Amino acid sequence: MDRMPAMAEVSVISIGAMSFNELWGEREPVRTGHATTCLIRASDAVIVVDPGLPAVALEARLGERSTIRPSDVTHVFLTSFRPDVRRGIELFDQAEWLISAAEREAVGVPLASDLKRLAEAGELEDDAEPESRQIGEQLKSEVALLQRCRAAPDSLAPGVDLFPLPGATVGLTGLLIPSNRGDLLICGDAVPTAGHVELGRAPIRCADAKLARESLREAIEIADLLIPGRDNLMVNPVRRLFSGPSLSSGSSL
């Protein structure tokens, strides 16, 4: 008889932060934003999700929360292409970098168009204005990073499935993972914090407000456990399965 595959193990490596939180009355950046970073171990795959901290800080967090070294990581998955979601991605240079096909296309088309426009205007040449050359170099870097990111398959590993949550960005995609405590959803910025869940509030910073509201509602309806994009692991208050001590960072499921 075939054996059932073991459930994936999920840990929060670093709890993220919003650069500004509209639920606190903030309307402009007041802190450095960075995404919540998760570690998934499933079968032979070791997956880092949203490496939002700088590489040095992220390596330290990884060592504090797990026995995994950066060289052990097989895949990096980005829920979106926002800069503070991928700040430390180069720490895992040997891994396969993945992002949803929808997000890759939505970001890639305007990036390529902007780079082409600068090239045609001669603003990438050595004698161009320094500011234009700097913008061009930044665009080249963004394009190269996106090209390195492969369009993710529907399943990253047994029991680790893509779950589209568009709205905050065009192609934002979470990960749905069954666990011993119920279905777990890594939400990315579709669900920024526990406060957004409790108030039923979609993020104010979004590409499509209607889709963002629908994605928040779908996340709350489907998952027993949530890992928001800028907060810690939480029990879904709408689908609460158990009572007891709150779960903390570093907890494994």
C-alpha cells in the first residue's frame, strides 16, 4: 500500500512590518517595511517565502529559528514582486526563484517597456544624464531579477499549492498548505495583519480595491490558520478550531 506523503512543516522565520498601517491612522511611511518570511519543509523541498529582510539580517533569523542554512534552501517563492518582499533574495542564489505567472507578466511588461523607452531615447548611453543612467541601471537590475524568477507551477511540493489572491498587486499569490491544525494560508499582502482580518479590512495600498476585498474574504473563508504578509501566524477567528495559547513566531505546523 502506498504511504501518504507527510504534511509540510511551516515556520515563521521573521515577522514583517508595514511601512505605514492605515488601521493606526498612518497615511505615509513611518518605518521600514518588510514582509513576513516563512520556511516550508515538504518532501525534499526547502522553501523560503518572501525574504523581506536584508540578507545579513535574514541569515541571522534563519539561524535563530531553524537548523537550515541558506545553502540548504531549494526554492524561494515570492507572493508578489514588491521590493520589500524580496530584499534578501540573493542570500539564496543557488535556489530556484519562483513567482506566479500572473505577477511575473504584470510586472514584466511595464518594466520592459520602460527600459526600451530609455534605450530608444539614448538615456542609457555613457554620455546621458547621471540621473537617467541611474534609473536605467535600476530598471536593468529589476528586469534581471524578474527574469531569474521562474513562473511557479500550481504546486511547489506535495501539499504546498498556489492560491491566487489578486488585488493588492495584480498577480499576488499565496500558498495553501494542509496541517495537523487545519488548512494554513500564507497570505502575502492580500492580508497584511491580524487587524485587517479582525476588522474585515482589505489593504488600502492595492492595485484593485474590489479584487483586494474579494481576496481578503476568500482567505478568511477558506483557511483555518493564516500567516499575514506583515504579521505573525494567527488562528482565523471566523473558523477557530481550538482555544489555548496563541501561536508564536518560530512555531512549526
